[in-house]
Amino acid sequence: MLRKIRITLATVMFIGITLLFLDFTGVAHCWLGWMAKIQFLPAILALNLIVVVALVVLTLIFGRIYCSVICPLGVFQDVIAWLGKKAKKNRYTASKALSWLRYTMLGVFVVALVAGVGSIFQLLEPYSAFGRIATTIFQPIWKLANNGLAAIAESIDSYAFYSVDVLLPSFGMVLAIAGITCLVLIPLAFANGRTYCNTICPVGTVLSFFSRFSLMKIRFDADKCRNCSLCTKNCKASCIDYKTHTVDYSRCVVCGNCVSQCKFGALKYGVKELGSKGVKEAAEEKPDTSKRSFLLATAMVSTAALAQEAKKVDGGFATIEDKVAPHRQTPITPPGSLSAKHFAQHCTGCQLCVSKCPNQVLRPSSDLMTLMMPTMSYEQGYCRPECNDCSEVCPTGAIKLIKPEEKASTQIGHAVWVKKNCIPLTDGVECGNCARHCPVGAIEMVPVDEENEESAYVPAVNESRCIGCGACENLCPARPFSAIYVEGHEVHRLN
């Protein structure tokens, strides 16, 4: 029963979180957005103390069920491990915990988190790792399948499906990282189950401290045990030693496989029965105080730590040459991120906002210090003032929820005119696209020579009104570089 309940809950959570990244209609977030917000690190970065405390209490009562039910990367590994079990049954063995590796990886993670080195802590954070896999590998497949159904529906005059643009970032940095992650995770999970969770994952290491003291545990009844070893051979966390009747509760993810495999009723999940004989528990041994102090300090530091390219579409009906992103001295961060510093401190690079951006403005950064964190660029679209999708889906508080009316007055950057690219000067024709389409009226066309009536008209930018939405840059007909582009602001400000 324990295993069936765990599998049911894990399936619901895994499908729900995956749909958050795959869905391009915006419907999934209305119903399932809370699933992203109950992930451990996003909750810490968002200072969502209710969720953090709830997850800790959940672990203290039931053990590390977060890892086997809530964490999408953990459930993904369980799926791979299940396939491995089909290939070879009873393949696991008991092994000692690689504590030195676990605590080293946790230390590196915490230092990177505090120092704001996003490229490191994003690689280790499990929810973000799964987000990259879902966005860059699963989502294109999902959209291609949708487009196939749309083509079939169109052939029978049905509008049940509609075609969408598919992101196929063949040489994208994030795709490469997601691919490498899969190349590491899949073989490990296929052959050894939860090796990644119990050696590299920082969230698993933090929760392992609390799980040592959980109220409900997998417990041995030595009188009933016949040393058949089935529990050990089916423990994907390699934490059960049938010879000594011990369980390493710091690694146990309460999957229930051992209980379901035991034919003699020697294993049970529950509260310790007083007076029971022959019960030996590794977790009840006197814990290493140095490790405990280290983990406590790490948990406190993690909780307090606040020191932290592209889809292809036609811009119109007859694009002759693709636009090239300009070199921006200051990258543009989304409205609601408050500042570049705040964004770097809180963003885990999970790509949820990238997958949800309907205007194709957000894409992962390739800069080493902000690697995989979303940045804004306007080759394929612009940031429409009425859209606040990214702020609605962000689970970490990196992009604060911002209303459309507030967004319309938030300056995330300002437009800069590039004289050498401007069509009225290079081709001698009238243009004015940037001024016509500026949603806040920050651009005015003025004559180059006020004393000459036939002088070409070029844009003049009122920086105090410009909000950096990128409509001017995106709709500028100059190719490959726009004659007007947006420079970001380190700190956002209100008009």
C-alpha cells in the first residue's frame, strides 16, 4: 500500500510539473502553478517560509518523501530505474554513504549560492535541472506532436488544434547542458537507482539531515527476517544492509520497494513499537556531531542567502535576413526582477519563464556568471506591456508578480539610436516604424537638419519615458542590426 500511494502521488506531481513546462496555452499554470512553488530551493529563494517549514516538518514526520514524490528530477530517475529493473531484477547492493562527496557538493552549492555564481548552483539544483530537460528536450517534441495533430485537424476542417512555432536550439548552451545532464543521470539511475540524489544533489543532502530523525521509518523486525536479501537487492538508494538489519535513513527516500518485496513481513513503515525485539537502526546510533553542525549551518546559510539564446519565427511575411542581437553593455532582465543583482540572487535557471514567454523575448544567457539565467532580447518579438506571464510563473521570487499597469511604467532599459544603420539615412527613404509602434510615445521623428525642409527624419528618444520594451528594436526594418536597440538598466525604476 505504501508503494502504491507513493507511486500515485509521484505520478500526479511529475505529470503536473512536466505539463507546466510543456504547455503553451497558459492553462496549465492556472491549475498547476503551485507545484513549482513547493519545490525546496525555489521556496527558500522566494522566502516562502510556510512552504520551507512544511517541507521540513513533512520530512521529520515521514522521511525523505519529498525526493520520491515532489521532486521532478527524483521521480524522473525513478522512471529510469524502473526501466532498469525490467532489464535486470534484484540488481542493487548495499553501499556506504559517500559522505565526503555529499558534503563537498553541498558546500560548493552553498558558496555558489551566496556568491551569486549562478552557473554553478543552477547545475546542481534538481528542480532547475529537470526544467532545462523539459524545456529544451521534451517541449520541442510535444510541440511537434501538436503540429502533427494540427495538420490532421486542418485537413478535415477542424480547429481542435493549432500550429505553434517549435524551438529547436540545436547548438544552444542550455540544450547541451540538459543533454549532458541526461547522459549522466540516465545511466546512473538505470544501473544504480538514486546514486545522484545521495551523492550530488544538495537538496537531498540537506533533507537527509532531517530524515535521520523522522518519526516514521522503514524498520526491521529481526525475528522475522530470513536474510533473503531481497530488501537490499531492491533498494535503489543502496541504504539497506540485510546482514546487520540496518537502514541508513539519511539516504532512504521511502519508496516502499523493500517493504513490498519482503515475503516474511520483516520490514514495516511506521512509528517504532515500544518493547519490540531485534530492531536495529543505523539512524539511532549517535550521530556525528561535526556533520550535524555542518548541515545545520548549511541549512541556515541557504535559508538566509540573498547575496545572488533563441526561438526562430518570421517577424513578418517577408523577412529577408534574420536579425542579429546587438552587443548590450548591460543585459536586460524581465520586468519585476527589480535589478540585475536581485535577479542573479534568486533565479535558478529553471527555464519556466522562458517556456511561458508568448512573445519569444526571454532566452537563456550564455554569459558565464549568469549562465542559463533568462535574459531579454528582441530579435523575434518584444515585451508587450499587457503581458505579465513570466512574473506569474516564477516560483523563486526572482521575477516578482507585477501587474500590467505597473509594468507599463517600469523602466527596464532605454532605447539607443544607431545612426549608421538607420534606413532614412542609408537608403534615403522614409521610415518611422519605431516612433509609430512605441507603446509609450517615447520616440519622436525629427529632421536631421532643421533648416532643410527635405531633410531625412530620424528618431529621437526620450529616455525618461522609454520603458525598454523593445518594440522599436524588434520592428525596425534595418537588417541584420537594428538602427535602434535597448540597453538594460542595472536597477529598474518607475516612470
